[in-house]
Amino acid sequence: MAARTIAIYGKGGIGKSFTTTNLSATFALMNKRVLQLGCDPKHDSTTSLFGGIPLPTVTDVFAEKNALNQQVAISDIVFRRDIADFPQPIYGIELGGPQIGRGCGGRGIISGFDVLEKLGIFKWDIDIILMDFLGDVVCGGFATPLARSLSEEVILVTNNDRQSIFTANNICQANNYFRTIGGESRLLGLIINRDDGSGIAEKYAEAAGITVLMKVPYNAEARDKDDSFDFAVRLPEIRDKFQQLALDIVENRITPCEAGGLDFMRFIRLFGDVSDDAPLPATSEELFGFKKSSVPQEDICSSSLDNDHLKMSRCIEQLSAEEREVYMMIEQERSISEIAELTHREESAVRELLASARTQLKKLFFEN
């Protein structure tokens, strides 16, 4: 039986990996064989899952093997953690990505999935694959599970702040777009992490038609568990919430949402009154420091060009007679050899006069 695939999207830093890790742990406690797939260039999705041990990434291993003309094997990139009180081990993979500023993270995601598909990831004896995806990007690589229907289902993770909700809305819109062109990933709903009770994310979910799957309140003990590379679901109040969500997923109790996301103006008006006034355009006068003038811009440009032309003429008049003669001939598009013949000079002498003329003109025009 093929693994159930769920992509979990959220803005960086809001607890997306915390949510994915504790959901992985919950499924494992339910005797499910779980694989957590980190799909963030920071490659830190599985850090808590593996007790703080960083996993070799698919990107790095592939590069090393490719340099040696060797094939990547499952044992090179897939790792397991056996936990004493868990009935099943948990498996982990980190796709990784390029070093900061040295490549495209989205391209790394695409290449990583290519490697995993060649290794048969969707044929492995796994019950559930949780894909932990960075959501606050526009690069198409991070939409791979949606674009290629590699994830059956999508879960959005957010806080109650506008930026994380904006990210969730973007992913909702992206998933809706891919569904219109044949994509099959279904949106299960929204998880509100570090819920402060303000109801902002719930207000958005209601407006967008998205189901709120779970609300996880801020909990200092849960944070400490995560910081010490342990599972927050060891705390009863956290475990109960994740168990209910995991059970709802396994037993297919969640009806997928048909939400398409909100357009920008409808979204932004959820957070307060927005003026209908058009933005005030800046002018070149204020940006270049010109004084206000009633003269049209075309006339200003024309006048400026005329002034420059007159200034250059005065500068040419200040050249020596020989320099002026050679420079004016060049301006008439005569060649060096032609000028030499007409003025009875060597070509080298003509070049020296021309160089001197240009140097003098540059000095006269820009320094006076």
C-alpha cells in the first residue's frame, strides 16, 4: 500500500518543524511507520527528531557521490531513530540546499525529489510521509509537491500574525491554481501554533473557507522540550491535541477544503480599514533635488541639452589652434590618416593632439 503523503507548509520560524516533528512522533506512537522529509535549505526539520544530530543532506551526498561517479544509495540519505518508548522507529531525510547566496534553494528541492523518486520513495514500506516545507518563498521548486501532486494532502501552519497568515494564504492560492490545471493535492486545513487567543487566524480561516484543524497554545514547557531535542507531545496537554488530529487524519474524518485563498485587498482588509486612494507618485524633480518649476519636463531636458552644447562650444574655443583643428575634423567623422594627410602631420602627431584635446575638454567642461 502506498504511503500517505502530507505536505506541511508555513512561514519560517512559526513552528512548522515543531508541528511536523510532533505529528511524526504521534503517528509513530500510534504504531505507524513514519518518514519525515525536511524540505527547507536550512535542513533543520529533523533536528529534534534525531536528538540534535544533523542529518547528511541529499544535496550534499549527491554532490559528493557525483564527483566520484558513484550512485546515491538509500542508506546514504535515509536515517532512522529508535526511541525506547515508541513502538515504531521514525525515519528522516533532509533534502538540504545550497549555501547561502550560492545557488537556488528551489532547484535543490526539485533535484532532491528526482533522487528520491529514482530510489523509489513512494514504494517504500512507509505508512505516512510528512513533508516539512518552507512556505514564504515564491520559487516554483518549493511548490513541487503541489505542482506534481506528490502530496495527497496539504496542511497550513500559521500564528496569529499577519505575515504568517499571508504566507498561508499564498500557499492556499498556489494549491488552488495547481488544482485548476490538474493537480490533485487537497487542502485539509489550518493549524494555529502558539495561539494567543486573539482569533486573528480564525478570522482569516472563516473568510477564506479553511478548516481550523488544531490550535496549539504557547507553552513554555513545550518550547523547552523542542529546544532540548525532545518531543512536546510528552506533555499531556500537547499530546491530546496532536493525538486527536492524527486520529482524524488516519480515519479520514477531515473533509478537504475547497478554498482558493483571498485576493490581496480582501486579505488586507481583514486587519483594518484600508484607504481607497491611489498611491501618490513621486516626481523626478523631488528625487533629483530640482526646484519646482512650471516649465514642462520636455522643455527642461531640451534646455539642459542646449546649455551643455553651448558650454562645450566655449570649451572648444579654449583649445590651442592645433588641438581645435584636429578635434573639429574628428567631429566631422574624418579618419586619423585623412587628417594627417590634410594637415601634413604624422599620424602619431595627430593622435597626440587629439588625446590632448580630449583631456583638455574633459577638464574644462567638468571642472568649470
